[in-house]
Amino acid sequence: MSHDTVRHWDADRAAAYDRRVREAIPGYDALHVLSCQIVAETTSGRGRALVIGAGTGAECIALAQSCPNLSVVGVDPSKEMLDHAEAKVKEHDLTARVRLYPVKVGDLPKFEPFDAASLLLVMHFLKDDGAKKALLDEIAAHLKPGAPLILADLFGAWSDAWQQQLRGWWRHLQLAAGIPEAEVEKGFRHVDRDIFPVTEARLAELLAETGFGRPEPYFRALCFGGWVARKI
């Protein structure tokens, strides 16, 4: 991974993550509510779900709470982030159904295949130099045929004039949320340096190359999109 996620999310950043991400990313809460609903409906609320990029645990907890018969495995290479997630899981008395691993997907034990997986706001950290494809290959290896992958990313081509307009509105949205201008500009420098979006067409190619069907969109908010693709 070109962007050192583990280094980037030190303990202090992890503690503030839940607040900052909601201020910075348009539709963050709606994205996660919809994603949980899709997992619940496509699995009938049963079986096992894999959450890639579990972070501070909010998604794992929401899935487990909305589906009492669903077990959740969350992975994230940042131990600092998962320390916060573990504490939340215990607070919600979900340790029997939520297991967290401070590893990348490729380093997971060989579980029985999962009934669903989510990959929210993770893959755009990877360059399209084989790294995105490798991650999708690893996820596909852990899924049952027909299992849905719920995926969301910052997407598009910054060279596109419309994408630049969306970027400008995203900047205004963050300022309206009360984020200091210096922090907003710092965030865009981070995006330009560490985020590697692809177009929707390229995303479809990557999914097809890794054994998934056509991605169907379910979420849009400025430069961010969400899709569902099933393992073939």
C-alpha cells in the first residue's frame, strides 16, 4: 500500500476519527446505513460478513446490531484503530459475534467463505498499479459464490471539468460544517497525495477481472460513490 495507513492513523487520530470523518465526507452516515441495510437484505440477516477497513468499529457494530443472527469479522492493519473498535464492541456487549483482526485481508486465517463483504472508503488508498486488483482478488477468495461486495470510494478523474466542480462543492461543504479552512486545504493535499480514484468504468473492469459481476450503484454524494457487485 503506497499510503501508510497504519502510520497515518496514530492513536490520537484514531480517537478523533469518528467525528472528523462525518464532517469531511458527504453523506457518510447515509452511506453506512444503506450499506448495512444491503447486507441485511442480501443475507437475510444471517451468516457471516467480512468488513475490510473496520477502523474504529462503527460499521461492525451497526451490522451486528441490525442483524442479530449475523456474525461479523472486521480487519484493519491499524492496531490503534482496532483498539478503539475493541472497546466499543465490549461496550455494546457484542464480543460473541464481532471478531477483529489487526491484519490485511490477505493475512486472514482461512475461514469458511463469507456471505457478504464490505469495502467502504478503503480501496481509493491503493494505486491502480496492481494493488487494487490484488485486494479485490483477496476479498473474492473469502466470499461464497453469489455473495455481495458492498464497495464505496472516492471516484472519477480529477482532470474532468465536472469532477473539479464537485471538488469545489465538497470544499464548501466542509467549510459549512465548521472545519477550519487550513484543515480543509490540508485534507485536499492529503487527497492529492494519498488517494487514487478510478472512473466507474475502470472499477467495473477491476471487478470483472477479479471474479465479480457488474457493479450496481446505490449511493452518490459529490465525488463519492457506492456499488454492489456479486461474486461470480
